[in-house]
Amino acid sequence: MMRFVDRIPFGIKTITENDTDFHAHGSTLMYAVLKGMFWNYTPCFDDSGKKLTEVASIQKRGNIRFYHKNKQHRMELISNKVTIFYIKLPF
């Protein structure tokens, strides 16, 4: 769903469906939620790489978040659509 940011350095995106598969981005990202709400899930792994659990957090209008390069996550919409502003960072 949001993998488009690997090609575009910044912009505004409206998301209208869940992104239920874990994925990572090739660059560090900063995003701000402009409208809507969603659950963001981040997996937790043990030292051998086995997934232990998922940590869930609600992201809503006004939240600003950073995703480090290659950090996995997935999202489930709470509202019908979510609008974000994103910037691809060089580190």
C-alpha cells in the first residue's frame, strides 16, 4: 500500500484500504497523519529471528512518526480513509 514512497521523496497520500502484510521501506520515512485513524502493527522478534508478538499503536490526526529503513510494519484502517504527508529521509 505505502510502498510507493520508495520512489517518491515526499508528498501527500490518501490510503483507502488495509495493508495487512508486513513490509518495510527502503528508506527512513517521516510521516504526519493529516486525516483519519489507523492501527499500526510492528512485529517483535527474538534473537533467532522468530516472531514473538506484534506491538499495536493507534495513529491519528496530528501524529508524527519516523520509520527507520527496513523496519517492518503493517496497518489496519479505523476510519474509511487516511491522509498522510510523508518525507523520505537520507539516513
